[in-house]
Amino acid sequence: MLRALLCRFVGDDDDRKIPKRVQDAIIEQQNVSEQLVGWIQLAVVLTFGTLYAVSPKTFRMDAPFEPVPYVLSLYFGFTLIRLYFSYRMRLPGWVISLSIVADILLLFGTIFSFHIQYMQPPSFYLKAPTVLYIFIFIALRALRFEARYILLSGLAAVLGWAVMVGYVVVHDDMNNMVTRDYVHYLTSNSVLIGAEFDKIVSMVLVAVILALATLRARALLVRAVTQGQAAQSLSRFFSEDLADHIKSAENDAHVGDVVAREASILNVDIRGFTPLTKRLKPSEQIALITEYHARIVPVISKFGGHVDKFLGDGIMAYFGVLKESAQHGAQALHAMEDIIKASDQWNVDRLSLGQDPVVIHVSCASGPIVFGVIGESHRLEYTVIGDAANVSAKMEKQTKIEGVRAIATAQTLKCAMNNGYENAEERWELRPDRQVGGVEKPMDVIVLKES
């Protein structure tokens, strides 16, 4: 029942259910947090030491013992050692627990020594404002997002202060120090048990509240890290810009989200891929596709294109879809030219290794498209539909008919030339009134001249 209640308020944070890669990411954050704890503690001890050194002393110069310099030196050395090891290794739980106890012991040891330094009865140290530092030590543990260390700090503080109070009571053989008079308590070295109880209750409540807040924060951290890892993994299935588009959208994607605009759609394919792969082992087939993608996809990205999908040996990409761009035609033609160059270089490399050449052909069409989400609620996909997408796909076979490796619609050239694409006639040849399979009316096309 208690676990169910905690899960209700702080979320289910069972580390056994967290994937190992997510656990590793959280551990890395905890290691960084432990380093931060060390630096903060170092800053605290340096600040306290500086203030102690420059401030006027409030005790008599003939005091038998001045503990603060010794305690600060010890704590400074302890903090440096812990900080050093926090960078060298992942501190195990027992080291962190031991350091928490050491923090409390050093603080309370300092407070305990005050009655010796100021030559007062033990009850004197109970009124030292230095006890407020205990809340700093408790709060520091919240940086690790682990409630157990906060609770350990709170428990050590409560037990430590209870021992301090108990020592005062036991040391008072004549029972003269304990009082119920609040005014007398404030104006003397007497002890008010209720006041010490308030301090202990405050330590308990601060530790418990911080622990609950940390449990909630850790649950959010786990979700954030899990979703971040998932987003990072899933982004590998999309182009970087499409992943950014999904992540930056104000609302979750749902079926029916569409935009309509002018764009250029590119299709790349390997001619004779099926006969080629029949001569290859399965591992060689995958190696061929992998190298093919490695050669072609960077070219598409170089000119602002985005891969929509991989279709076996086919690649469908688009320009000017995610963000409206007047340059989509020019970008597509530049990409086509460089794809053919990359293909030529690939074949040079393959021939040098005694491998068969690979013929890559590419087609492109420009015009109105619709970009949006299709599928059903549990399986969504971004896709491009429209005349440009249909024509581009159907023009792939036209490369063989025309005896070329790159073909595009005249509309693509028109879009490109309207936006700074120069010297097109040197690289592209216009072929009017071509009957493209699957397209009703004849159309003007351009083909890349072979050097």
C-alpha cells in the first residue's frame, strides 16, 4: 500500500524496469552531480574559512582550545580527496554514505567544541547558529536525485543532535540546566527540551520533504532521459530536419496534419539491382546497399534535400517540403549532377577492388505536393503525395528508354532557372513531348548530358 501511494505521488521509479542504456545515462548524471556536490562543499569550507580568518574573534585569547582551524583543515582535505576520486571513478554507495556521516560528524564535532573554546557548560553549544549548516548538507544530497542519501543525511543529523542534547542532559548532574521558562532559556545557558525537539522535527521534515521532491524529480528525470534516448534512437530513422520538425512541433502529430506547397521530388535507384544481388552473398548484398546509401545520402543532404524513405535499392527524397523554399528546383538539379559524379567515383573504387560496376539512375519532378501524416493512431508516418511525387517515381524507367542516367521534368528546370540556376544548357538537354509510362499526356523532359 505504501509503495502504491508513493508511486501515485512520485511516479513508478523501479530501476529494474529501466533499460540499461537509460540507467547508464542516469548514473552519468549522478556522477556529475557528485562532482558538483564536492565543488559546492569546497566553496562552503573556503568561504567559512576566509570569514573565520578575517573576522574578529569572539572568544578569549586564553581559551584552552581553538577547534575551528583544525576542523576546517580536516574538512578541506577530506573534501579535496572526495572530489579527486569523484573524477577518477564512480563513487560506490558506501563511500557516499560514509562521506555523509563524516560531514555530520565534522559539523557537530565543531559545534560540540564551542563550549570548550568559550569555556562554558555543554548547554552553550546547543544555541550555536552553526547548526543551521546542517540544512545545507541535507539539501546538497538532493543534487544526486537519490532520496536515500537525503534521508541518510536527515537521519544522521537527527541522531547526532539527539546525542548532543543527551550529552547536555546527562552532564547536568544537578538538573539545573533544563528549564521550561522560555525567557530564561533565551537569556541563559539553560536547555529547553521543546526547543531542541523543534530542531529535530525541522531536520526530519526538511529531509522528508526534500526526499519526496527528489523522488518526483527523479521520476521526471527517468522519463526525460528515457524519452530523450528514444528520441535520439528514433531520429536515426528520420532525416535530422524531419526529426527537428517533429520535436519542435507545438502539438503531437496526428492523422490529417498536412501542408501543401511547391517542391521537387527525387528518386534514386540501382539499375539491374535484382540480377546483381543474385550473384552476391546476403552479407555482400547488405554491404552493397550500405555503401550505396553512404555515397548518395550525403549528396542529397548537401543540397538541402531530405530522405523520405528507403525502398530496397531505391531512395525517395524531397526538396522544399519541410520548409518552403523557392530554391527546391535548383537544389534538386545540383544534387542529381553530384549523385552521378558520386556514382562514377564509386565505380572507379569498385573496379579497383575487382567488383562489378553499379549503374545508378535518378529522376526528379517538381510541382504541387501535399506533405502530411498518414496511418492510424498507433502507427504514423510522414509522407509526400501529389503529382510531383507520382511523376518522379514513374520517370525512373524513362532513363533506360532515353539511354541516360538522370532525367527531370522541364518544370524542374523552369523552377531552377527562375532562382539562379545558370548554364543549364551546358549540362542538360531538353527533350520535348516524351511519353512517360503511366503519365497520360506527353511531357517535356530534360536529361543530363554524359561527358
